Amino acid sequence: MTTMTVVKKASLASADLKAAGQRAGADSGDPQIAVETLAPDATGNLGVWECQPGGWPVVNRPDTEFTYILSGRARLTDDTTGAVVEIGGGDLVILPPGWSGRWDVLETVRKVYAIY
């Protein structure tokens, strides 16, 4: 049976996430991450993600990431344009396939994401 998934705003902000270790490819700080998968039967990878301060490069992403920042601050650097943008709670970011750049988490970030 197929059912919908509803996650209330308060749960997104306060849910206990599962520790998943250091962010792969980290080259600055100690960006420990935690994740909670949402709607495991849905197409794609959907969930809540949190990361402590640190940074890592992204080279030629293989997929699209649609992400809504709930809290915290990060800096994204786009390799193609050289643009550096600070993002925080309430911001929406869409990273397309082939995107290369850098994430630098300045204050612990919590986000809702869909990767497909």
C-alpha cells in the first residue's frame, strides 16, 4: 500500500538524527554528519541532514540536489562562475548534475533534501 508522508515543522527542527560520521572528502574542520531518511519507498533519496562546521569539495555531482536550509550557515563556492554565496535558514539551494564547487559549513547546518 502507498501512503503519504507528512513531517511537521517542529519534527524537522528537533528530530534526533542518526550519526553517520565525518562527511566524506572533508578537507577542513571535522564536519560530523547526522541523517534521517524520509519516505524510504519514494523515488530518490529524501531526508533531513545535519552537519557540523567544516568543508569539502564537490566535483561533477552525478545527480540533482534540492535542499531547503532549516538552520545554520554555510558558504557555497561555484567553480564555474567563482560565485561565493552564504546560505542560511530559509534559503533554498538547487545543485544540478555536473555541478562542481565547495561547501563550507560555518555554523551547524540542518537541511531537508531530495537527491534524484
